[in-house]
Amino acid sequence: MARREEKVAEIVGHAWELARSQGFQGLSLRALATRVGMRQPSLYEYFASKDALYDAMFADANRQLLARLEALSLPADPRRALKSFFGTFTQFALEDDVRGQLMFLRPIPGFVPTPESYSWAQDVLGRAVDLLVAAGVTDPGDIDCFVAMVAGLITAQSSNEPGGDRWTRHLDRMIDLHLDDAQPRSTT
Amino acid sequence: MARREEKVAEIVGHAWELARSQGFQGLSLRALATRVGMRQPSLYEYFASKDALYDAMFADANRQLLARLEALSLPADPRRALKSFFGTFTQFALEDDVRGQLMFLRPIPGFVPTPESYSWAQDVLGRAVDLLVAAGVTDPGDIDCFVAMVAGLITAQSSNEPGGDRWTRHLDRMIDLHLDDAQPRSTT
DNA sequence: GTCTATACATCGATAGAC
DNA sequence: GTCTATCGATGTATAGAC
């Protein structure tokens, strides 16, 4: 019976709406229950704790991102593929503030994703690493720097000028910069 | 009479200790008052609200950083000066988790520094920009990318491997990469 | 300037009837 | 599975005696 899963998905959807309008701070079980149309204790029928709700949201966000990335038809050229992949990644991270925060920062004190939920995030990272290797970035240090660079642009954009492109417009140029830098060392 | 300032500084010091051991979440006025040796309502003699306490901590952290940076005797060579400056900056940001979070992230929902406190942070950024310009990085976009790169390394290090150097060890190399990239365009 | 006492709100979570 | 009722804790902030 999928009735339960549907209800869980519905609750998570309302939780996102609430978090978007009030922040994670305003995401109380009472407010959530009211929005869903039930009483606060009834939520415990679907989530054993508030952290379990957060965990479901975290997994949901990462599944969304994975679906978005899998829907891409990547160019054969590794460099263009990387730009498409991380361009989509960046757009996804920035188009929804609270979702991006939950995925990439730690906006909720004390909450740590379960390994099950975190595996979705690792899946995304794995695809990124595959593309980087295909583009000639094989050194682990170079991969770390590349990922940190993208995260740096996203974080700066999100916290200083949400909705703008002051930082993200440099993404392709920064990708080229990192690829050119890593290339000589990998092709020996 | 500086009695009052001394007491304020003492309270802020205890607040840092408490935040370090319990996180910002555990920084309650009750716990802080207990640690200081007074009752919770007495704190209102020194801070009009809890946000005022946060603001004092924010200003304190930025003043600490500014003092650390001003104590540096920077090399004459702009490139070496940049590495010294941002190396110190990075070390400062990472040597105290909660302090770095308060300065560079938004760990406290709803708290926004007052303009007076924020001016200290702008002072730090101003010095960084001066050094970048002296090193030939004059394009605002290049400056944005450079700052985002440093922040990206710090954030990755802090959130994935606090205490280590998996990301920060690439700082000098990344600085060279960005400087070499910006140079041709600035010297025409 | 520090205290006691307390107001007042909000929260997550549980017990138990239905 | 949903409800009412409530527990127990925490939080900021204020009133007023001393």
C-alpha cells in the first residue's frame, strides 16, 4: 500500500513550503501539522522525530538534484559536459535558498543526515568526479580544489546577492582555469 | 570609568567559551549568566537583548582578526604578501569553529550584525582588496572570484575535515593560479 | 547594579481515549 | 490513525524589592 508514502511525500512538500516562507527556524511541527491539515501529534505517525523529518527533506532534495542531473544529455566533449553539469548543479543550488542550505550547509544545529540519506549526496559527487576524471582532472587535490571552487561561488552568490549572477557568471571561466591547470600534470 | 567595559569584555569572553563547548544553540542567557557568576536578568544591565550580545561577539571576532592581520609584517613582493595575508586569514578562520561560523556564515537565525559591527568586517575586506590591486588583480570580477575561492577552501576544510589541511594546503597554489590568470588582462 | 520572582511564548514529545 | 490533553523543558524579557 502506497497510501503511507503518498502522505509522507505530501508532508515533506508542505515542510518545504513552510521552510521557504519561514526559514528552518519557523518549521515547527505545529505549524507544519496545521498546514497539512492535521494535529501536531499526528505527525509522529509518519516521522519518529523532528530529525527524521529533516532527514526525509535532505534525502528528497538530493534525489531531486540527482534526477535533474540525470535528465541532462551531456555533450561528448568532457569540458563542455562539465560546464553543463555544474551549471545545472549551480542553478539547482541557488533556485531554492533553504533547499540549498540544507544540502550544502548545516542550517539546523545538531542535525546530521543518516547514512542512507547521505548516500544520495555521495551519488551526486560520484558523478561529478567521473566527469572530472574524464576531463583529465585525476589528482585528488585538484578535484578537491575544483569542488571547493564551485561551492565557493555558490555560497558567495547565495549569501551576498541571492538571485543575481555576480559570482556565478564566472563559473565557466573558473572551470576552464581549473581544467587548464590540472591538464599538464595529468597528461604527463 | 572602564569598569563597565571590562565587565562587558568578560561576559563576551565567557560567551565565546560557552559557544565553543555547546555551539551557538547552547548559548543561553541562563547558562551564560551562571558561568559569569550572576543571575540571568542581570545580563540585561550590559546587553539590551540577546542580539546585542551576538553583535558584540561579531564585532569582537572581527577586531581580533584585524589585529592579527595588522600584526603581520608583510613582504614587499605583492604575491608573497597576499599569501601571507590570506594564509593568516585562513588560519584564523579555522582555528576557532564557532568564531569562524559567526564571522562568515549565518549560524544564528535572524541575527544580522549592526552596521557598526559590520564595518570591522568591511575593513578587513578593504585591506584584502588593496593587496589584490597591488598584485595586479584590479578587475572586480577577478577579485570576487579570488575571495570566493578562499572562502570555498575554508568552508570545505571546516565542514569536511576540521583541523586538517586537505583543502587549505592548496591555498598558495590557488593564489598563484588566480594571480597568473588575472595578470595578463590587467597589464594589457 | 544585582537580586527574586515570574510572565509569556514556543517547542518536541508522550499518554491514552476513540 | 487521529484526536485531546498535557508534560517538561527552554527560551527571552520584565517588574519590582533591596
